[in-house]
Amino acid sequence: MTPPAPSLLDELICPGTPDDVRQRYLTLASRAAQRDFGPLEEDVVVLDTETTGLSFKDCDLIEISAARLSGREVVDRFETFVHPGGPIPPEITRLTGISNADVADAPSAREAVAALAEFVAGSPVLAHNATFDRTFVEAVPGGAGVSDTWVDTLSLSRIALPCLTTHRLADMAEAFGCASVTHRAGDDVEALCGMWRVLLTALSDLPAGLLALLAGMHEEVTWPFRLIFSHLAALGDAPARPFSLKEVRAGLVGRAQAPARPDAAELEALAAPTAEEVEREFGSGGVVSRMYERMERRPEQVAMAREVAEALGSSTHRAIEAGTGVGKSVAYLLPEVLFARRNNVTVGVATKTNALTDQLVSHELPALAAALPGGLTFVSLKGYDHYPCLHRLDRAAVEDLPLAAVPHDGRSDNAVACDMLTALAVAYAFACQSPDGDVDALGIRWRYVPRAMLTTTPGECLRARCPYFPNECPLHGARRRAAGADVVVTNHSLLLRNVVAEGKILPPVRHWVVDEAHGLEAEARRQWAVEVSGDEARAAFELLGGTSTGTIHNLMVRAMSLEGSTLVVGLLAKAAATCARASVAVADLFVCVHELGSVARGDGGYDTMTLWLGEEVRSTPEWAAVEQAGAVAAEALAEAVRQLAGAAEAMAGEAPALAADLTESTRFLRELCHGIELVCSGEDQTYVYSAQLTRSRRKIASEKLVAEKLDVGADLAERWLPEMQSVIFTSATIAVGDDFSHFDHAVGLDLLGEGSHRDVRLDSSFDFDANMSVVLARDLPAPGDRAYLPALEDLLFDVHVSMGGSVLTLFTNRRDMERAYEALQPRLAAAGLEVACQSRGSSPRRLRQRFMEERSLSLMALRSFWEGFDATGDTLRCVVIPKLPFASPNDPLVRERDLREDRAWWKYSLPDAVISVKQAAGRLIRSATDTGVLVLADSRLVTKGYGRLFVGSLPSRSVTRLESANVGRYLSLWRASHE
């Protein structure tokens, strides 16, 4: 090993990691060099493979490398190329350096794997992401005989080093001074040989009692990590008493915390910074100039900061559209932070995307804290399902694993159980080293691990009845720290849940900035929706179980030792029978829901459709059957709730913890009952009701009954805005032209008193007219015309060829996208251009990453790429919008609005579509040096009067109307003049 690079390792350690934990990480490499782990380092084989791609079905091995470890030394090696039986894709050759010539005379996969089996000889195999290597090896005849024990060092590294921001082998090997990682199997094996002892040392740093607990969890499961934990626990000093996560957490979070700030609503006078004070801080020698080495003065940014300061001083609200490049974050953070510090109150920022949250917490706020005399404090808060629930963690370690609650995809119960045990181990290690944090960063395979096993919900949280409440709880502890901070950063969803919870989730913040505010209405509709899901109900009933499985069974076993156990066990047995009847009744309800498909129209996706539950549907015999089945299900659920409450009451005196567990586990029954009654009655006029249906009878359980809020703005105006002293709503896209009325209605500002808010529009700091050209293809057939798609395909071909790739085409529906892709892909390939498609089941995150890494790659994508996707420079040169993104006329929300309001399409659907196009156009210019072309291929922009509204709302006035046959020539000229 070469000496580690502490500075690099320091960068990989999560912000907020306690100093003692950080120091242990920084000294791992030097301590690992002195350790001896006996059999864990003797006669183990480290392995890596290279393949022609990621698909287990369609790709093949091209290289295998392995090394046998004995202590610190590699005592034997195995290296071979493998003939894949076909040509190696060019991108794989570019990635790995392995060419067709290298594998021309190589052994076949069967021969190579046979030689590997002889080399391994049944020894344990270590591999980073072992599932990948093992699947490829065992797909070859004879591969299953290589080894019975495969240890996934990727999962193990997440347990050993939970406070690292990445567990990629390349990143860890470089940070800890091991051999460098390339895309060659031999180099990766060398790096993992060096990392193995580092990982074992890091595991040894975990509390010895925890290692013993992990080794003893669910011994019926054959878990590869069990022997490792058991051996390491035996090497350490025997703990004086059993492991207590509460004690570990108490030591971790026991440091002094700032006292909670007062509620601004209870203070008589608040002093806000003046607009002139704020403006000075943007001048030479001001705070902003100290934040960055080079900070150019932007008049629009200063204007926005002045508006925020004036809103704080006058206790009024603002809707501010600030174009790309204004620097909104600093413009609102500076006055808000000055206000918080001056009055000793907490202010809040709510964002839509994790990317902006991370940017604020990792960049802007630390820079502002360093520049401000005396600094500032800030805390990031997320929803309940982002934090581990330690009470549920303890239960999951001893209760039956919820194997029936997740799909298996052909995997054995043992394989799924291993994923659950690994998730428990990662969560325990994380809880021992991090005061709080996001479980989504732990690499848990959520498909095979029910989120309810590790997290809780606001309704199910035990609060004062939980042994970890409040200080040791990751979630409530974070909230207590937030109550003493200058700034709380959260997301729209948690802010909106806090509104429903009447302010019981977040600290009493009265001054908010809602960034990316164009998405608030849609998020509120999602958060405040009431859903009855067949899938979720089935999973919840399976977790609840009965006399032989699940929570009820576990409680019956634990209740056996209680005085009066006969009564309690009898009540639980009776309740189990009632729950079983309720489960059947709910299943029967969804059989009836499925039959609603016969009255639904033909629109929707391939597998699903959404049916508006209006009067026409509610008068059908099919709905009458749903209503009747719903009444039966609601009655059965209500009886189950009564009986479980009786059992909990009988337990409460002698075993309050068991009673609390039962109450927590059965809360979903009440919510399910409420949801069924709400949708089936349809009486609450503040909701719009729908059914999400499947065309396949095999997927009946996946269907949903949904109630969504019709007028989000009315709820915000009634339940939230009156409690706030100042809210700044801001985004690059909230106005339609210069008109804010659509947005003001969406968030309730139009229902407040006169003078309570102001709308402000600030232009972008970028020169859009010079850097962005808009092209209208004015002669394409209308989108509903049969000639539309063939004409669109020809236009898209010309666009891609003229731009040389790097084109993002944003579709409104999957059918058009897939048909266009099938027609274009071979034509573009013949022209030397590659295009990817957001196919069903593909990962948007991986598509984004691939698009940004491959400079000339083009992409055809759906809604998830219309906003929040940043690709600067030549990675993205052109955005094409084939069809204006109007909501479907059969969308339940659209139909309900049409029923209740005149000109609803003009009031809602049209401005929504305008803002969506503005969002899509915003993908193109992300920095002052970016250039690009926006191609709008919907001829309605020319033929319909509302086309002027779309064009007038775009940031660029450089608009050209062309026949589609001339678009390619225009783009070639444009590209030549901008390169």
C-alpha cells in the first residue's frame, strides 16, 4: 500500500460526521497495516470480471481475474481473457481497452470457468458487487461449482464505512491508498486485495456488542457475513453488558445543542435588514464578495435580494420569477439569514429537488457561514421515510422477517432474507456513527426490503412511547437541532405534510422561501391525496399477519410471559381472525374495482388507465358493486380496529411497549377504512375522485382508488399562509408571459387581502437572445393526424444529423416516443449517430449520467426529463418538443374542473402547458457560455391563437418559423456560426 491521501478521504466522509468517527476513518489505512485477522485473510479468493455489457441475458464474459490471499500477501493469481462468442461492442473496448484481437484465441466461457473453479477450489470468494460477477460466472455451465460462499464487499463496505459518500471501489481504493482501479479485472482485484484489510479494520471499529448482535440475527438464514461478524466479535474485548443502541446513540448525540429559538409569531417586534443594507453586502467588500473568489455583480440578483428584504420588513409575501443565471439562492439566503440572526429566530427554505437541497447544504450555506462574521447554523430536514426508525430496527432484528411483503423475482427466500439482514446491519452501523441522515444513501435494495421494516410514518411514530424519543431518535433529534438553527432546509413534501400535521413536524418557522415553487401545487396534490392501494393493503396485512406469522404472531409469543397471558393471547387470536376477514373483504373490493375497466375509455398507458369517478361512472352497475364491496370492507376493517384496540388495552398495564407496538402496527387499518369510505361516498366536494386501473387481471392488486385535492390554493390560503409572516415563492418559471394569476391561484396568494403580496418578474442574467435560437416547424401535420409521426420522424432525423447528436427530444407519451425511436434508431446509426430511449423499466438516473458522459449521444425521454435535468456545454446542443404538453382531456382533474368552471381549459391546462415548455427550454442554457436550439415541432403554435402565448413566454426572442424541410439546413448554419 502507498500512504493514503487524507485530504481525498476527508472529502469522501459525509458532512456532519462526528470528529471521533472521522478520525477513525482517517487512520484506518495505517491501523489496518498492523492488524492480523487470521482465517478471514487465509485462503480467500478475490475476483473480478469484465463483460460485454450489463445484461445478464444478452452479454458475455470477456475477462476473469482472481487472486488468492494469505495474510498480507497474494500467493497465487488467475488471469484469462474469455472468448465472448461474438464481437465486443465498441463502447466496451473504449471502456476496458479489451479488443476483439485480445479475445480471438481466448478460451471459451465454459473452459475459462472450469479453470477458475479449479483455481478457487471451493474457497470463499470476495467480489465488489458480487451478485454481478456471480451471476455471469454461474450462467456458464459448471459455474455453480466455483464456490458456495460469495462475499459482496460492496454491501460489506456499506456496513463497515456507513459515513462515506461513495462505496465505489475506485473511490475507496484511491482514498485509502490502495492500488488504483481501472476498467480491467486484474487492477480491480489488486485494489480489492488492498481494501479487504481496511474493511475488516473498519468493521472491528463497530461496537463489539453490535458485531455479536449482527452475527446472531435470524440464525435460520444462511448469510455470508455472519461468520465474519462472529470472528471479529470474538477478536475484540468482551463487552461488559449486552449491546445497547440507546447508549451508543446517547453518546453520539449527547453534545451540547443550541436552545430552541422562539416562535417569531410570539415576538412583538422583528427587525429586518433594509434593502440598502442588503444591497451593500453585494458590493465590494461585502459578504457576497467574500463568499466567492470571483463574484460578478448581477443587477437582477441584487433586485431580488432587495425584494426579499422588503417582504421580511413588511411581513408580506412575494412571487418572484427570476430567470436562469440570476443566482436566486444567494439572493434569498443573505437577507433571510441576516433576519434570522438579528431576531434569533429560524427561517426556512423548501426545495423541490434533492439536487438543489444538496447544493444549498453543501455549497451556498457553508460559503455564507464562512463569509459572515460569527457564521451561521443550518440543518437539513427530510421526511419520516428518510430516517431509520430505531424502534423498528430493534424489532426487525428479533421478529420474523417480512418475506411475503416483497417480490422475489425468482430468488429464494434465503436470498431475499440476506438482503433484509444486510439492510439491518447497514442501518445499525449507520445509527452508531451518524447523528442523523438519509437511509436512501445507504445502498439498501428497497425492492427486497420493505421500507416499513426500517422507517416509520408520522401517523405510526410512537413519539413519547418510543425508548429513543426524542434525543436518540435520528428523526426527532434532527428536528430538535433544527429548532435551534438559523436556517432549516427541507423539501416541498415535508413542508406540506407539516401543514396537514398543523405544524407538529417542523420547528415553528414563520418566514419561508419556497424555491422551485412552480412544482408546489402538484406536490401538494400528491401529498394530500388519499389513496387506497390493493398492493399496499396486501403488504400491510401480510406484515400484520395472524396466529402463525407477522406482528400478531410475534406479539402472541411475547405476551406468553405476561400475567394474564391467556386473556391477551385469546384477544389477539380473535383479532387475527377478524383481520383475516378484513383482508379478504379488501381483496374482494379490488376485484370489483378491476371490473370498472369495462366502463373506462381506451386512453392511458399500455397497462394502466385512470378513470374519473364522476356521476356517469357512479351510476353504473359496476360502481354499485364497488360501493357494496367497499361498505363490507369498511365494516370489517372497523371491527378489526376495535378488536385490536381491545387487545392493546389489555396489554397496556403490564406491557406498554407491546401495546404500543400493536397500536403502531395496526394504524394502517384505520387509514384504509377512512380512505375506502371517503372515495366510495364521494361526498367531500374538495376532492376529485379517480380509479387507477390495470388492463391485466394478473395485476388486480396493483389498482388504486384515489381522492385528490381539487383546489390546493384554497387549502394553502386557509391552513398555512395566514400563519406565515412572509413567504417568498420563487422559480425561473412561474409566470405566463408577464401574468402571475395562474401561479397566484395555485398557491392561494389570490385569496389573501389586498397588499398582502407582490408579483415580481426578473429577467435572466444570461443573454438568451444571442445564445438560444427557437425554431418553429410550422407545416407539420397536426398531432392527431395519421401523417404526423412519419413527418416528425423525418424532421427529427434532419435535426440529429445537422446538430451532430447531443439532442434531447421530450415526448408527452410513450407510444409516440417508442415508435419514433424504432424508426429513427437504425437511420441514425447508419449516419454514425447514437440515440438512447427512456424505455420501460430504465433508470432515469443512469440515462442522465450516460447522456452527460457521452458527448454526442442523443436521448428520447418522457416527463422526468422536462425539468431538473442540467447538462451544460456541448453535452446538450438541442432540445426538441414534438407536441405541446397539454393535459389529457380525460384526466380526472381536467374533467372535474370542466364540470365546475367555465373556460377551465384556458384557466388551467393552457398555462400549465406554457410553464412546462418554459421548463423544458430551461434545460438548454445552464451557464453563461451555453448555446443551443429549441425546436418546437407542434404546428398549433402557428395555427392557433394561443401559440403566441407559448412563444412570448420563452426567454429568447430569437424565433424563426420554417418549413420542416428547411430546419436541417438552418441548424447546420446555426451550428457553424456558434462553434
